[in-house]
Amino acid sequence: MTTIQQVKEGSEERAGVLTLWQELIPEWCPSPTQCDLWLQRHNFATVIYAVRETARKNLRMKGQMTPDHLTRFASKVMNTYVDRQNQKAA
């Protein structure tokens, strides 16, 4: 895959994450830089899973999660999900 293809794929994944986030949690959306960081550390499916779980948590909390809490929770979901997948594979 060429560098141009990688950049294009990365921007498409970022756009997908941000679009889903805005649909599920319209009160606040992470920066494109934050999405890029997540996508550098985790695959697209893991990030999408975390966005959905974050939206569920936000609903349970009646939309009262702060931007910092939303970001940290999503990151924790990603890290925990990857750890569980690695434990299953071991």
C-alpha cells in the first residue's frame, strides 16, 4: 500500500469514527487528532466498538458525561477490549 493510499484510508476511518460519534453522542465530539491517536493504537473495529460502548454509558448517565470523561472512557474501553482479545489468544 502506498503512502497516499494509507493517508486516504486513515482519513476515511477518521471520518467514519467522527460521523458515528456525532450520531450517537451529539453533545460533544472528539478532535480529529484524538481519533487519529486512537486509530494509530487500535484497529478500526476496536475504535468503533469503543464509540458504541461510550454512547451506551453516556445514555445510562443521562448525557452527563463530560468531554474528558467521554474521551477517557472510550480509551479505557479500547485498551480493555484489546487486553481481553490478547488473553483469549494466549
